[in-house]
Amino acid sequence: MADRQRRLDFLDFGRRGALAPEPSGRAGVAPRPEPSTENRPAPATALTASPPSPWIGHEAVLPEFVRWLDGEETVGPAGPALVVRRSYPATVRLGRQPLARALDVDGARLRQIGRDDTLAQLDISRLAFIDCETTGLSGGTGTLAFLVGIAWLDGSTVVTEQYFLPDFPAERAFVAAIGQSLDGFDGLVSFNGRSFDVPLLETRFALTKLPSECLELPHLDLLHPSRRIWKHRLETCALGSIEQHVLGHFRDDDVPGWIIPQLFFDYLRSGDVRTLAQVFEHNRLDLLAMVALVGRLGQMLDEEVVPDDGPDLYGLGTLLDDLGEAERALRAYETALTLGLPPDLRSRALIRMAVALRRSGRRDLAAQAWERLARERGDSAARALVELAKHYEHEEHDYETAADLTRQAGLLVGLRPWVTGPDTAQDQLARRLARLERKARRAGQRPMTFTGGSEVSLVEPLAAGP
């Protein structure tokens, strides 16, 4: 623990050296003169601090880095750095997904995937996929990236570079080498990189007094479209979960992400880079999974791959809906309903269908969607009845039917409030009903007076649920 504290304390870049133990045996914050040791009894063995191990020098680790990880030394702007380079034919599959399909994703699709106009003019081959392995997940100045993977598409090849921090004093050269590599690209691709990887790297660039313009490039974060599509089916939308359940790739002997910081600290104590072999493989597979995922998202937007699961199709429909592709979204919702959805998603799909149809001017079809929702007898039935009442009031001018539907909504709204605002749902329905009854009288229609019993309507009677 003293050794680890000493290493972490080195992050104060203005000084270097072992921390002097205080008389209590705890690590101090700064060295201080020791009082005379004459006539002082020897401290108890249990309280004697063991001397810290020396720094792992760059030259010391290089032979083992080359031997066990097939790495090499590269000369960067701030000195030598350690890197592992690999290349893979784009024809390689990650599970069911060929890496080469990412090459078909153009700027228009990148803009749709990321919902970011700055991506529209970019070429996929000019994007750097990035992923960091760190000393913790909390962020801030106390968290370092000790392994940064960068991947890109070079013609029919996927190239990966993994920059490694052998010990804390080498961080400036490590960060400078990363910046030099990223300077050659027009944009970034990550998985949750907007919230974690890039802010972390920005902190490290700032603390090492290096320019960070390479991190200000247009950025496609794959977490957000992935969560939009697959969150309704998967328990977690972590990259590993999507890799397994969407891409169909299962890793053998993969190291869990939560243990990676400890493996790095184990390496710092032992100096044995073999401790980190699985971490390098984990990082490489994360990079390849992002390349494959971009290809899969592009295929889904091109309708080359259509999900065969209702919740996934609903998620795709919401993405298409927000992109303004209403017709494709409607097809996705209808297919999702056919394949089967849990009750809550079924209601949400019908609501989205009705809203999209009404927005496109197909009000009769929108009314049919609201009627289907009313028949579901779920928590959204009151809303569906009110929307049907609006349709009969404004489109059909059938005020009697509109009033009847409003009364039925009144049976449900006390148990299932769905209107928010200063007025209660009951108040709003009461005002609507009074207005409809006035309109019905003026039109010579005879609205029924609600007596508390069941009434004839266009939908099946709705039983008040619990």
C-alpha cells in the first residue's frame, strides 16, 4: 500500500522521490528532517515501513515488453514511448459481423448514427476508434490511463495501436505519443468516450502541459445509439453485452473490466508485463468490437439487417422517428407489434404510431391506432380515449361520440392519472366534457348523461384496473 501511495502521489508533477514515513508508520506527504536518533529505541518490527521499490525504468521494461507482448519502442515528440501494433484483414468476422461492413458507412449514415451534423462530411477511414484502460473509473486528476488503444480502417485492413505507460515518470512521453497518433485523423469514435475516455485524456494532456486539439475533433459515441436500440431487451448496454448478444461474439478468458486497475498495480509492484497480457487483448477486442458495431448500425439504417426481436425493432423505430424517417419508423413499429412486445412497449409503440400518423396528416389511421391502444386496457387507455374524443370532435364533428369517449376516460383517469400540470386530469376532462355537451346541443345532437354505468362506444368497455 505504501508503494502504491508513493506512485499515486507522483501525480503531483512538481516533485519526485520516496515519501518519508511519519513516526506513526503512515506515509507522509513530504520529506522532513528527522530528529536525532540518539537514545531512541528501535521501532517495533510491525511498524517498520519497508523501503519502496525503485521506479520501473523504460529501458528495464522494454526487453520484456518486446518479448511477451510483441511490442516496440517508438520515438515521440516528448521522448520514447511503448506501443503494440497489430493489423487484421477487414474480412475477419467478430462473431456474425464482418469488420469490412464498417467501410460501407458513409458520412450521411455517420451523422444519423451519432445524430451529429459535424459527422456528415467525414470518411470512415479518417476516424480513430479509441479506448482507454485506466487506474480507476472515478475520473479526475487521480485517475490515469495506462493503456490507450487506437484503431482505424486502412483500405482492407484494420490497424490497432496500443500505447502503454510503463510507469508514472514516463507519462508525458506516453501522452505526447498518443497526441501525435491522433493528429492524423479527422474524428473520433468511442463507446462512452464523451463522458469518460475523452475527459480523462483531456485532464492528462493538461497536467502534462501538452496541447489537446486532437481531442476536440467531431466525435461519434456509439453508446447512445446502442442504448436507444437495444436497451429494451438487454439488461445492460455495455460494449461487452452488445458484443455477445448483438454481434454474436463470445470472448474466451476475457479479463473483467473491474479487475484491470488492480492488474496494473500488480505490474507496478512486480515489473512483470506478462501480468497485463490479458488487458492488452481485452483492449484490442474492444477496438474491434467498435469497428464491427459501426458496421452493424450502418446495416440496420440501410435495412440490410432487420432485427428479428420486437423490442429491438421498437428501439430502431424510435431512432428512425427522431431522425425524421417517419415511414420507416412506422414499418418498424408495426413489425415490432407483430413480433410481440411487452405491454409497456406495446403501448408506447402504438402512441408513437398514432402521433406519427397524425403528424403526416393521416388522421383516420391515427384514430385507428388510438383505438387499438384503448383496447389494450393499459395505463395509456385514458389518453387514447381522450385522443379519440379529439378526433371525433375536430374531424368528424360527432360531439355525442366525443362526449361519450370523454366520459369513459373519466372512469379511468382517477385510477391512472396521465395529465401533468396545475390542473388535475379530472378537472381537464370535466371542462372538455362540458364543452362537448354544449357543442352537441347546438348541433342538435343528444349527448348522453353519464350515470355511472357502462356506455356504448367504439371500443370495448374498459374495466378499471387496480
